[in-house]
Amino acid sequence: MPIPTINTESDDDSPISPAERSAAASRSTWVSVVVNVLLSTAQIVVGVLSKSQGLIADGIHSLSDLVSDFVVLLASRHSQKDADEDHPYGHQRFETAASLALGVILLAVGAGMLWSAAVKLENPEAIPQVHVVALWVALGALVAKELLFRYMLKVAKRVKSSMLVANAWHARSDAASSLVVSVGIVGNLLGYPILDPIAALIVGFMVAKMGWGFGWDALHDLMDRAVDEAETAAIRSTIADTPGVKAVHDIRTRKMGDMIVADAHIEVDAQLTVEAGHDIAVEARRRVMQRHRVLNLMTHVDPWKRPDLDHPVATPPTAQP
């Protein structure tokens, strides 16, 4: 399945407080913990008894969700800490670090599945016949994981959390893997036993690919990746609409967890006093932080239509005699 873009847009644009986000993250993650405990136990036990490598691999995948769930709970708790002397912008990047950890977990689990399935495929004659009960457990896991994904994604979009979106898609990857495992078990029951480890191989590839995508995306965010052009344009428009602002340029943004840190140069009438120019900049900052998910906006005031040391007028070349 293709790796999804982490999208936190929702129809509800009302602001979400840190306490609400933390509570929603905790509640949805604990639901995931309960589901994954039940599923992983059933899948691994039945997989061993029914001799289905695919179901065992799917159970290990569900078990890895438990690790990622506790990573999310830890990150959600720490990301809400107030700014301090060592972290003047706060601790929001705990969420980005958690997304990176989820990616690494998925990549490691996927690699383990690939290795296990490859070893089994080297000796296809030794692949046992799977019991039909494995199919019912796989189908039950498919339904449970798909429902869990839809629930977690709805919560993630409501509170606009990329970390929770990543965890929701982890649940969707389990649903997809359960589908593949079900097909493999059906093939085994129909007299093609090699399809069971092939299903495990496909699941391993899907999990590893998704882990790489989430890890790579989080790594770029940790390296101060800018937000998309649409969000930058919206911030620019809010600044430009502030009374007293004549023009805006040199807007730069970087992600801080699910928040944004930005800086911009605003142009004001050159005849204004320093105090008046400062007041305009303060109002522009207030508007941006009120209307967008901006943690802080640093403004630099320039004189409107006047040369300044930041943007000197180019001197025309001297004509050669």
C-alpha cells in the first residue's frame, strides 16, 4: 500500500488546547493498547497452534503496536511541558521524535518479518498445512484493525496531531497485513502451502516501507523543514492584512512538532516612530499566533520603499571609458 502523506487537516478549525490534545492522545492510545493486547495474544497463540507463519507475523506486528502506543503516551506527556531555560520554544518536538521512533520500530519489525519468511521459503517442503481457525482469527483481526484505524485517524485529525496520524496509519498497516495473511491462509488451505510464508514476506515489506516513510518524514521535520506553500501564504496574508503593514517579505518557517516557528520582515511607513512601528509588529504577531498554529513569530521592521542595510540598492556599473 502507498505510504500516506501525514495530513492533519479537519473540517473543524477551532483551536485545540494542549490539555485537550493530550487527553485525546491518551484516550485513543489506551483504546489501541487494549485492542493490540487482545489481538496479538490471539494471533500468536492461534498462529503457533495452527502452524501459520503469516498469522504469527501478523501477531508480532500487533505486538509492535504496543511498543509504539507507549512511545506515543510518553511523547504526548512530555510534549505538553512548558518552555524552560533549556527549551525556550517548549517541548513540542517530542512528538516529532516519537514519529521517528514509530518509523524505526516499523522498519525493524518489517525487516525481521522479511528475514523469517525468507528462511521459511528456502525449504518449502517443510511448510505445514494450516488449520482453518487461523483464517477466522486473521479475518477478525482485519475488521478490528480497520475499525481502530478509523477511530484513531478521526481523533488525530480533530486535534491536528501528526504523531497520532502516524500511529493511526500503523493500525491501518496491520489491517492491510491481516488482509494479505488471510489470502495466504486461504491459499494454504486450498493446497498451496507456500502462499502462507509468501504472505508473511509481503507483510514484512509493507511494514518496512511504511516505517521508512514515517521515519524519513520525521527526520526532515527535525531538520527544520518548512511548512507547505499554502500555509506560508496564509500566514503572509494575515501579516499583510494587519493595519500599518505596507508589505511583507522574507518569511521563513520551520516545524516545531505540530506547531510552527516563523520569522518575517514587515515594511511600515518610514516616517513612523520606533514605538509606532513596534506596535504594528506586535499586532501582526498577535494575529498570526491567534489564527494559525504558530508558536512564535519573530518580526523585523523595515522602512517601506526605502533602502536599508538588509536590502541595499544595487549600484549601477560604472561605464568604462
